[in-house]
Amino acid sequence: MAEPARTTETPLYERDFHAWSEDQHRVLKARSSAGLDWDNLAEEIRSLGGSERSEIRSRLVVVLHHLLKWQYQPSRRKAGWTASILEARDQLNERLKESPSLRSYPATVVDKQYVIARLRAADETELPLDTFPEQCPYDLAEILDERFLPDQRN
């Protein structure tokens, strides 16, 4: 016997995420709980926190990568490096300001992000990996300090 044809359509959430989000925005603005996609809304809200943590990790790698290049390849310094460091720090600090509950998060991931930054620095500079310290040579206050550059330590 043949299976009956399915009459349920693929949910909008799966077909067109943007259209789904616009629809949910409209329903929320109307304060009508009847049209809310509760399960997917809950999951999307939860994922926002993950996006914030991911952005913090990404900015941390950029700052560390450029600090390493700055410190260990001084003859090739470019003005763009300081701008890149400043921009990444600014974005990182803004994320932390907007989500104070994540203020301690960088301390929990800095060692792992340093491993990535160290590999990137070695690859990009073509210096041997052991040129760069195995452990992060900067403390978190220095990493986040918009004025800090490694050659300006006291």
C-alpha cells in the first residue's frame, strides 16, 4: 500500500530564515503570542550568546596575532598593524561593555586563542614557531589596553 501524501509544508524557519525572522519580528511587535514559533525562537535567542562568545574569541585571536607580529617582526611593522590591533580591541571591548556577564570570558579562552594566534603569526611571518613563546606573553589587561604595544612595556 502506498504511503499517503504528506500535506504538511516545510516550516518557514527551514525554508527561509530571513522571512521567518521578519515574520517573528512582526508577531512580537504586535504582542501576539499565537503566531510565535516558540521552539525556534528559544533556540535563536540561545544562539545569540554563542555568537557573542565566538566574536570575542575571534577578536582575541586578531589582537594576539598582531601583537606577536609587532613584537617579533619589528622590521616589517606597518601602520595598518596598529590600526588592526586598535580595531580588534575596540570591537572586543565593545562586546564586553554590551554584555558585562561575558567580562570574565576572555580569561577562560585566552590560552586557547593564543595557540591559534601563535600558529598564524608563525605562518604569516615565516618565522619558526619556536620564535614565539609557547605561553601567552601578555596579560589580559595588556591585551585589552588600547594603548599597549609590546615594545612599550615598563
